[in-house]
Amino acid sequence: MSYDTQVPPAAPQVMRNGLGTAALILGIIGTLSGLIPLFFWLAGILGLIALILGLVARGRVKRREANNKGVALTGAILGLAALVLSVVGLVITVTAVSDAVEEIDKAVKDSAPKDPSASAKAPSDSASKAPAGDAGKKDKGAGLADGDTSVYDDDLKVTVSDPKAYTPGEYAIGHTKGNTAYKVTVLIENGGKEKFDTTLVSLSATAGKDGVAAEQIFDDKIGAGFEGTIMPGKKATITVAFDAPKDAKNLTVEVNPGFTYDASQWELKVG
């Protein structure tokens, strides 16, 4: 009687190639992300993971647990490249942000009023009236008088005329019965070399000794603000009205040409 002593063949070893493939995929995505400086953070994360997975996969190849040596090596190289690109992107991004901050600071400084006490003709019938007192020696911290001009470093000039009594329309918005309305003319002259966008120009006012808010009045005749662009050497004028308490003796009008400018104030006598 005989027995079959043949040993069955060993099952084929399954190759563990997953890490190498993952390293390649992450390395490709990380490298592509690194080409965009703003995505330096993503390139750094993916590049680091790809490099680690690629090196681990190479170890598996040496132990004959995997057979995708080229894929693992490529993934590790791309991971390293993504890390390098992430560093370059970080430097570019930080430099760009720093330059932008410097430009904003410069714009703010350039748009500060040169001398709020500088005087110019007002855009109304009171244009020929000189500002009260010696405007050239007026305290810069004090408000401007009617007809005074605030001149900015970019040669933008803002002038506010003296207030005149105004009768709001029947359906006016912003007028309270018993209060007195006053209208002023605001002139903006672009003396610089660049066009000026009036979109961000804002107007506000307070009235009386307590400085209560003076609402701007809107009706069918008055209330529209500045629109469009003022080209170099050109001017734009609007008339606005504010609602003040009946016993108010002064009206403080503030004009802010934009967020990169300092606002200027005019102390106007009313009543």
C-alpha cells in the first residue's frame, strides 16, 4: 500500500502595492497644488504624506512584499517636490501680503488731508465770501468754515458751502415736523492725475450744542449723492439737505471721500 506524499504548492504571495500607489497619487496632487502659491499649505501636507508613504512602500519592495518599486519611488520624489514648492509658495504669499499691506498704508498716508485749513471758493453764491478768521493760521484740529476746502495729498479737493434754509417736499424722507432743514452744496475737484471714483463718498451731519444726528433729507428735488467717476481736472457738485432741531445754532457736516481717506468736517452756522 502506497501513500501520496506530494506537498501541495504554496499559495502565491499577494503584493502589497497600495502604499506606493497612494504615494504617487498624493504626490501628483501635491505637486500640482504647489504650482499655485496660495495653495502652499495643501502642497505641504500632501507632499509630506506622499514622501512618507513612498519611503514606506520602498521598504516593502525591499522585503519583497510589494513589486511596484518605480511607482513608490516616483511618489516619494513627487512628495519631495511638493514640499519644495510649498516652501516657495509660502515665501511668495508672505511677500505679496506684505507688499499689499505696504501699498494700503501708503495709500492711506497719501490720502490724508494736506492742510484742512486751506481755503478755496465755495461752489455756491457765497463763493466770494472769505472764511471767517485767518484760515492759513487756523488750528488744524478745528472744523473748517463754510467755503473752506480740504485738500488731500493726491490733490483731491472737497469744499462745502454755507447752509441755506430749505423747505422739504410733501413726501420728504428724513424730515421731522418742527425741525428746520438746511441745504449745503458739496464740491469735489479732482486735481490729481488719476480718475476718482465717487462710489465710496459718504456724507453725514450733526446739529446743535449736543451734536444730535442730523438726518439727510430725500425728496423729489434733493438727496441724490455723487455718481460715477471724476476725471483729472474735472469737478462734481451735489446739493444735500439735513434736518436740524429748530433751536440749533450750528451744523457740523462731515465728508469722507472713501475708506482710504480721512474725513473732513465743516462747522457751519445756522439759525
